[in-house]
Amino acid sequence: MRESVLEAIRQGHWDFEPETVKDDQYDSTEALPGSHAKIQELAERANDGLPLWHPGDRRSYDDTDKALE
């Protein structure tokens, strides 16, 4: 099981570096940035020792290629 950054800090491991996790090893989210659902997802990722950001996460209300330009 991965150790999260938060757990490492609790245990006094200040130089903890989480293992690299590939994008296909955890799910992206459709939650809107800043929403309660997105903040909950980020908290769960941190708790699970996963990267906070996934390239497939929704980035805007209208998450189309044109909106992201």
C-alpha cells in the first residue's frame, strides 16, 4: 500500500517522495474545478498517496478543445 504525503509527515518522514503513478493507474474526474466534489476528490487522492492532478480531469465548465485554447 502506498504511503501518502500526509501519513509520511505524521510519522516524521520529511523527505518522503511518493512513488511515480501512471495516469492509467487512477481515475480522472468530471468534477468542476473548485467544486465540493473536486475538492473531495483531491483530498481522497492525497489520502491515497496519488498525484493530485490527472491530465484527464475536467478543467473548465465547457471542457472542449476550443474552450481550453
